[in-house]
Amino acid sequence: MPMPTEERVSQLVAELVARRGFDLEGVAIVAAGNGELAPVRVKVTVDSDGPADLDAIAALSRDMSELLDAAGDFGESAYLLEVTTPGVDRPLRTERHWRRAQGRKVRVKLADGAERIEGKARFDARVGQFADDATTIALVLGGKIKPHRVHVPLTDIAEAVVQVEFNAPGAAELELAGGIAPGRPVPGEEPADLAAPGQHSDTPTEGLAE
């Protein structure tokens, strides 16, 4: 029996994820070994406004495994389910990503044709707050030495990826950024292993439809 697509798994789990207070960030299905009988790994990435609750993610993983088994899309094929939260070094693609990254350092690449920021198309900045219409984001440039704020339309940003930090930002930087998003760790003070995607993943659960 063919494997369900990532889109199909997303459709199956979306309601459960939302009901538990999470946002569904993505589904990836990859081979977990060699050979035709090797199980596949189903990785479901979720996120929320507050800090990751490992017990809540573990409970979500168990219920999701039961849901997928009941749906029967995997037939008699074994699969490993992994429910995880994004790593610190995540790309920012939606408005909620930007809001949750407030206070974080990001590497920005401007879109072709966009007005350069201080003559640069690529630069590091600290994420600030949205303008009232949520179409323009404040970015703090200059680091600890000469922090200053600029405002950039989201449509001018082609790519933005959060950077792993090993030192806390300057007080002036954070003040200009409006502080850290509620419930998020202070950059440079979170445990080092939070930098790795999947840190909050539950132990992979093996699923096999009866």
C-alpha cells in the first residue's frame, strides 16, 4: 500500500494539533532505514506562543499516533512518529513566526529590487515589533555598540533565519526591540541543546495499523 502524502498527514492531524493549542508548522515523511520493509519516519513540527510543554507534546504524540492508526492510511506498514518543536535557528515565514522571534537575532536577505538597508542586501539584525498594520517589522541594527532601529516592509524580505546566540544581547538592543516575546528564552541564556531542531521531540512512537 502506498504511503500517505505529507499533505494528507497534515490534513489528518491539523484539527487535533489546533485543539491542543498548537500551530502545525509542517509534516515531513522520510525513510527511517534501508530496505523495502524499513519503517518511515513521520516528523510533525508544532509550535505555540508559550514555552514548550514536554508533557503536552508527549500527550499530543500519543493521541496523534492513535489517530493515524485509526485512519488506516499506512495500512500494515510500520512508521515512526516524531512530534517536535522548531529549533532555535528557524526560518521566519509567517507573521506569527516574526512575533515569536521578537528579541532574537536574525540573518536577513532582502528581495531583489527592494531598497537596501544602509547599503546592504544581507545583514544581521534583532527582531523588533510590528507596525500597527502588521506589514512592517522593526529591526534593530548596530549590535551592542550602536543599536538603532529601522522599519522594513515584510514584502521586502526574501529570507530571514534566526541565529543561535551564545551571549546575551545588550540592554539597549533589547529595549529597542521591545523585549523578548512572552514565554521565550532570553538569547544566549537558553540551554545550548535548544539550538538543535527536535530538542523537544517526544520519543518516536511506532505505529502499525492492525
